[in-house]
Amino acid sequence: MLNGFKDFILRGNVISMAIGLAVGAAFTAVVTGFSTAFITPLIGLATGSVGDFSTAEFAVQGAIFPYGKFLAAAIAFIITAAVLYFCVVVPMAKVQNRFTKEEEEVDIKAALRDCPRCFSAIPAVASRCAHCTSEVEPDPEAVSLAKLPVQR
């Protein structure tokens, strides 16, 4: 039982996930600090607050609603999401596209031609007509697209 747990913990993707979570937490702290130190005061100055709207709140019948904290968290989230998208997701998609081969799936039955004897539609790669059973030459271009061995 403990060997199975050890194998699970030492598996590469679990360790990568743990490292990713640790880096993500550190990155979130940096973005939150940047947002609190620079973005929030700038927005506070633009809206006429005293430079920091993170302490902004309103009260309804004695209940206090600190909406400034929510706005600061939302700004930190948007910055985090934008940085992760433009610095991680977009470059990784470009790398994956570069290394994936764009091979078209070829449907070998999609390309049709007429049988020279009975004029029925048969696949271009066919060497025998399904209707009259006469032997026909496969279309060489269709055979190469379908990556079939050349029949002689």
C-alpha cells in the first residue's frame, strides 16, 4: 500500500503539478503586490480617491461592504490571467504547433471513380470492382495519398 503511494508521489506529473502550484502561488503574490503597490493607487488617483481605493467601502444599515478589496482582487486576477495567457499559453501553443505534423486524414473511400466495365462508382484505390468483380487499375495518386503499398 505504501509502495503504491510512493510510486504515485514520485510520478513525474505529480511533481510537476506541485512545482507548478508553488510557482503559481509565488507568481500570484507578486502580481497581488504589484497590483496593490501600483495599479490600485493609480486607479484611486484617477477616480478621485486618496490614492488607494482598496480601503473603499460603503455601508447599508450598519453592514459594511468593502468593495475596494474586491476590486483589488479582481485587478490582480485579470493581470495574472493576462500574463499567464500571453507568457505561457500562447508560446506553448506555438511550440506545440511547430512540433506537430499536420497530416491530413485521408478517407480512402471518399475519392470515387467509375468502373471502366460497368460504370459503377468505386473507390479510386480499388483494384477490383465491387459490382461486376472485374479487375481495374488503382489510381496511383489515390494510392500514394492513402499511403498504401503499390500492387503489381
